[in-house]
Amino acid sequence: MNRILRLLILSDLFFWTGLGFVGPILAIYINDDIQNSTLGLTGLAVSIFWIMKALVALLVSRYTDHENGNWHKLTTMVIGYIIAFLSPFGFLFAKDIVDIIFIQFIFGTGMGMAYPGWMTIFSRFLETGKEGFAWSLDGAGIGLGNSAAIAVSGFVAEYFGFTALFLLTIGFNFLSLLCILMLFFKYREEILSKKHKLRYIAGRLFGV
């Protein structure tokens, strides 16, 4: 497996492991520690990450798909991961339910920006005949990392508090961001030289 795919898979593993520490207990944290929270607002605060991730990903993908190359895909991915790394810092200072909703809004926006580029670059660097294994390896990493974090998150919160969970999320997000930044600074030219095969062939044949 080539180095670009390995870094993308590692970035996914680190990010979703980090999210696993905070995702399952976020509703408990909101009800216990956050002012002006209700059951309805707690549900909204937890779901807003996924809502924004989905909507922003659709919008960004419409923009980046018009490009034959990978520059916009790469830059939106990097910007998205930077936003996603910075967002959980807000949990350390949140006091009101509005703060949590805003943090989740920004967090989801960041990942919505990142994923269209991530998916496209991953797809373009798949090795022929090994596509299923590469996607399965990424999915297995997400599942195992996320489930391991979920399994220990309750014990961490019980013995060390919610702050420890947020710091773990930030730490794993930082490792995820490092993988993405390595792609940008070390392998940028290789990524930018990789074009969509069908569009490249059409361009060579028909000048489109």
C-alpha cells in the first residue's frame, strides 16, 4: 500500500478514535455541567455535528468535483482538518448550551470540508486489484479505534473527569492533523500530479 493511502488511513483512525472518547458521553456532560440545557437542546447539540458534516460535505463536493486536478480537494481537506482540530478546545471553556451547539456546528463544518477531498484523493491513489482491502482497512481502523475509545471513555470520565476526555480527543485530533499536514507538505506534488483517469484520457483525446 502506498504512503499516501497509509497516511489517509492513519488520519481517519486517529480522528475517529478521538471522537469516540467524547461522542457517547457528550449528552451526559451537557446535562451535568452545561447551563440552560434541556433534553431537546441536548439532542440538537449532539446531532448538529452530523447535520453540518453532511450538508457541508455536499456543498464542498459540488465545488471540488469541477476540478480535474486535486488542489482544491487538498486545500479544503487541510483547512477542514485544522478546523476540526481546533473545535474541541471549545469544550474546555463551554458554559452554556449555546456554546456547545456553536462548537458542534464548527466541528461538523470542519469535517464536512475535509471529507470530499479525503475521499477523492483516497480513491485516486487506490491500487488496482486492492481497492476492497484498502477501503476495508480504513473501515476496520475506524471501527476498532472508535469502539476502543468508547469502551474506556466512561471509565476516564468517572475517574479523571470530562476534561481528560476532551484532552484525549484533542490529542488524537492533533495526530490526525499531523498526517494531513504531512500529505500537504511532503507529498503535495505527488497528489497534485494525480488526475482523474477518465477526464485525463478525454482531455488527451478530445481537448476537454
